[in-house]
Amino acid sequence: MVKLSIIAPLVYIVVLVGTLAVFSSLYRKRKAKKAASLEPWFGPHYSRDIYLTLLHQENPKVPDSILKAALVRRATEDIRRIVTIRQAKGSLQQLLQRGSIGDDLWTRFTVAEAEIEEGEAREKLIAVAQQELKDVAMEANGFGSEWAASIFQSAHEIVQATKIRERAAEVAEQAAAERVWWNEKRERASRELLGENSDEDGVLVESSGSRGAARPGTTTQRKGKNAT
Amino acid sequence: MAQSTDVFVVVPIEMDPTTKAIQALPSSNDPLLARELEALNNLHRTLKSVPEITNGIPPPPTSVGPKRSALIERMRQTGNSAFKKKNYSEAVDLYTHAITMALTRPPWEPSALLRDELHQLYANRAQAHIGINNWPEALADVNASIDLKRVGNPKAHWRKGKCLKEMGRHEEAKEALEFGLEFGNDTELAHMLKEVNETLSKRQ
């Protein structure tokens, strides 16, 4: 009886600690695997790959003017990524606190952050990002003295100008959509006015209905009536 | 960007020997790559088309070609005088022209300048549209103007309220005017908000 009372708690503790250890290691392994397989926040860095591919093309050799343009594109993409992360950080943190986004998206985001700017853990990835900016600066100075001083400024303006142009491109689309809505609304109003006076005027209803399609139910009904 | 710093992916591209344009090999059909190549070729063409650039390097965004700015400003002034003469559709055309000129500025020029020109031109064009009761077009223009500059742009906020009110969207007009008033008090904005609120309370 005495022996048992000593062994029992020992066994209990060993089993408990063992289970916890196994669970913990399994959990961590799974989590690490999951983190590793997460899609990177940004897609492939095309402009970097294009620049380096062109730089190494021999037959025929790519002229400097194209290489310079390609380097500007590469710097632009680097800056765009940094700006995106800075802007996304605040709003993402808020969303996470409110529970609107899952931990998965958050992990992806922090990985991306570490890739480009100073993060906490991923020192290797930080080194990659710093190296990328340094590489671009070095390439720039290779083309023209002191270009490194202004290439990122130019890149920043290009990023901003691209955003402004994208917004400007939406204007015509929005105007067209609003115009459709407004014409329909006016037609509907005039039809209602006419409808009160001459309800059996099927031709008018059909022609305006097919253009506006504001009250599809009514129009199909009238159309059917006309056909028979 | 998780890739290492000293390796890169060779992308399937080649240079057209005559046009010097970079194009994807026929075997590739990656739309993102095609888009990036188009952007690259456009940038290269723009860099070549500016006579002041002799070394193929975009100048730092501290200086701008004065010619384009002067042209845009003149076009805007012509639009303004057409507007004053109540030639509204002519004014719309002139402002549209000025907008196109601003949008074709070289992309490396200071973006603050572009933003400034555009928010003004869109607000002006909206006013010309309002002159001929083109409420939907005017609304699209002021929306852009406000997106480009929210603070210190009370005219655009007022015009947005006006368009929505005229189209019978009083709730939206109320929201737009209240939003505009967040960026500073303005008697005309407050006046229209009062009108809209009166219409809304009558309805209930």
C-alpha cells in the first residue's frame, strides 16, 4: 500500500508531462509547417526578375536605356511594397483586434512585413529586404553617378502617380453607371405618370421597358400579352 | 520576396531587335508578366520622348517641365471663361482636355502637383456639368475631386450635395454635406445641409 502511494503520483506526473510534451511538440511542428506553407503576401517580384534577366542577356545585348527603365520599375515595385505594408498595418491591426480577420491572414501579413521592413523575428528576411534596396542603389550608381540619391524618390512619385491615374480611370465608369441609373429613374417616373393616364398603351411600355429594364416583371408580362 | 538575394528567376522574355521592345516569349502566357512588360516599355518610351533627358535617367522630382504646367493652366483659364459665358458644354470639353494633359505628365514628376491640378479640374468640370443639368457626370467628377483632396475643398463637397439633392437622393446628400463639414465650417455647406434636412423632415 505504501509502495503504491509513492509510485502512483509519480506515474501520474510522468504521464501528464509526457502527454503535454508530445502535444506541445506536435502542435508547434504543425504550426511551423503551416507558417512555412503560407502564400507570401506579395506575388513574385516580376520587375526584379525582368531586370536581372535583361542584365544577363547576351545575344543581343540589351541597351542601357532599357536597363535603366527596368531598374526604375524594380525600385517602384520595392517602394510600392513598403508603402502597402505601412498603410495596411494600422487597419489590419484594428481588424484583428475586432476579430474580423483570422490569424492566418495576420501571420501572412507579419511575414510580409518582416520581408521588407524591420520586424522582430525574421532577421533573415529583413536582410533580404535591405539587401534588395542596397542592390538597387548600387545598380543605380553603376549607371550614373549619384543616381542612387534620387531613384527611390522617383519611384515614390511613380507609385503615387499610378494610384492617382487609377482613380482618374474610374471617373468615366462611374459617370456611365450613374447615368444609367438616372435615366432609368426618370423613365420610371415618366412611365408612372403616363401609366396613370393610358394603361393599355402596350407598345410604349414595351419599348421603354426593354431599354431601361427597370421593372422586369411588368415588362415580360406585357410582352407576353402582346405576343398572344 | 522570400527568395534569396543572390538568385533570381529567369523570366521568358526577349528583345525585339528592331523596335527594341521587350516581349514575352510565345511560350509564356502569364498575364501579370505581360502587364509588367507593357509598363516597362511604356516607361522606356516616355523616358525617350522627353528631350531634356539625355542619359535615360528620370530627373529627381524637384523640377518639372514648365511647358506642360503652363499649357494646362491656360486650358483651365479658357474653360473658366467659357463657363462664365455660360458655354457649359464647351467648358466641359476644355476641362476634359486639361485633365488629359495632366494625366499624361511623365510619371516621375511630383505627384503632389498632379493631385493639385486634377482635384481642381474635376471640381471645375463638375460645375460645368451642373450648368447643363448633367448630374450623374458631375457626381462622378466631384467624387474624384474629393478623393484627391478632402481638406480645403469645400466647393467639391457642396457640388456633391447639390448633385445628390437634384437627383432626389436626399439621405446621401445629407451624408455628403455632413462629411464635407468635418473638414472645416463653411456657410454654404451648412446652408444646403439645412435645406436637405428640411426636405427630409417633411417627408416623414
